[in-house]
Amino acid sequence: GAVVSQHPSWVICKSGTSVKIECRSLDFQATTMFWYRQFPKQSLMLMATSNEGSKATYEQGVEKDKFLINHASLTLSTLTVTSAHPEDSSFYICNPGTVSYTFGSGTRLTVV
Amino acid sequence: TQLLEQSPQFLSIQEGENLTVYCNSSSVFSSLQWYRQEPGEGPVLLVTVVTGGEVKKLKRLTFQFGDARKDSSLHITAAQPGDTGLYLCAGVGGNTGKLIFGQGTTLQVKP
């Protein structure tokens, strides 16, 4: 149980375009979803927390207008990287927190 | 602010050697998790420790939670090349459920 499905696994996009990453809880309901970012050979850094039916909360230094988070239902949370730039290239991972310590499989974003 | 200091950050050893990874904090955590991550994949949960002084074993891996629930260690006996990966400790921060991660330990086990 407690499976988190994350899509896409990898994406390459051009600078200035937007990319949407989805995290779905397949066999449980997630009122909260944590979004992390990870650079090569580094640890996970929390970016923001999405809450079903309310606004997301962002960690200090994370631009909320750039990283749009939507938690439209108890089984789907999305992170949209808007106007992507090469420095946004990273590994993005979601996790539903105390409901389950299972992580999504991650999304490798490369902005060219 | 709760922080987790993980050490060492890099470790390269020969097959068969033992190793210990440490995770320390000045804050108390209600629970602490250890994860292993392969390149290009999400972290996979190895164990959760909850009780101060708790010791859990997973085959050749031994996890310990400090009595005061401020620190934890991961000990690997007779390391194998398949143990190579990034090991992460993480504590549950406050009552929000979010995980606070240590810096990670990149382990390389050479055959």
C-alpha cells in the first residue's frame, strides 16, 4: 500500500516554457503533499507543502510565482515550473508526509 | 530551526569492510527515518525508529536511535558493492509531518 506515482520521470524543455509534474496517491488519500528538490549528489531540500483545498505554503527563498502548486483533489498534487531556466534543472520529488513515508520516483527536469 | 547533521558525506570502502553513518541534531525528533537512494530514483525507506534507545536490524544493516531521540546511526557490516548509494537520514519536523533531511552520505563499495 501507500503507492505514490510521479510523472513524468524525466523531461527536457526549452528555456521560457512551463513544465507540469504530477504526483498521485494511488491507494490512499493525501491531504498534504511535500515537494522536494535535489541537486546531484546532494540531499533533498523542501520547497513547498501543498494542502488539498487551500493554498500551498512555500519554504523561505522559494518563488511561489515560479513554482505553482495545486492540490485539486485528495489523490493529485501538481508542481508547475513556470518560465523555466537552466538553473531550474534539478530532480523534483514528492512525498505525502506522515500518511506515508513513500516517495514518488522523481522527475528529472533539464532546461536547455 | 531543526537541523540534522549527517556524516560522513562521502565514504569509499572495500568490499567486506564495516562502516557507520551518523546523524546528529540538537533537537528532539518524534521519529527518524533512514533512506537509500539510487541515481535517478526516489528515496526508498529502510527503517523508521521511534523509541529512544531503539535498535533495529535489517540484514547487515543496524539502526540505532539515541536515548534522547536527538541522534541516530546506521552501521553496515561486511559492505557489498550492492550497498553503494546515497543514504539519507530524515526526521519528522514539528507537527507538520514534513521531513527534515541530513546532508546525505554517498557510499561507494569497491569490489
